[in-house]
Amino acid sequence: KTIEFTGALHATIVKQVRLKNPSVKTLVYNAILVGRDADDFSLPKGNTVTIASKRHTSINVEFTSRFLRPAEAVLLLISKNVGGIDGATLTFSLKSEVNHIEPADILKCKSPCYEL
């Protein structure tokens, strides 16, 4: 599954990933961001995700664009063995696109066009 982050240059974009636990035991995942641009993505609520039995939860993934080029990373959710049950390892592709640029400031300058 691919999660796309689209927005302005230097803007912070937040997306939610919804995880569901169909089993009768609690699942615990360790979330890791890997890849070329993993430093531009973050998990503000931490790297541990707990999903109670027959419940669902959402985790926030934040992205702050620093460059015009598209950023790419992978979100890995690796299950921790709790009570003898392991969940499947989950992977999500994270991709970004800068669709506009807001000026940081506008400067007005006067200078002669030509001098002898």
C-alpha cells in the first residue's frame, strides 16, 4: 500500500494509517521508518503501536518537505511476540509530491538599470 503526501514546500503533512486487529489477542508492533528520505518522515506518537483484541487504531505519520524532488521511504510495522502470538509484518510505501511553493518573504529593491 502506498501513502501519498502532497502539499507545499516546507509544509508539514499528516496522514493516518488505520490498523485492525481481527485476532482475540492484543498485538504490539514496533514501527520503523527506513529509506533514502526516512529522516523527513516521523511518528509523533512514538514507535510502539498496541492494538487491542478485535479493535482498530490509527497511527499518525508526519512528513515535512525540504526539497522539490519527491521523497520516498518505507514504514515497517514489525510484530512483537506478546502472549505467544505474532502479527504479520506490515509495510507501507511513503511518497511525497510538492505541488506548490509559498514565498517566505518578498523583498523590494531599487537600483539603476544603467550608469555611465
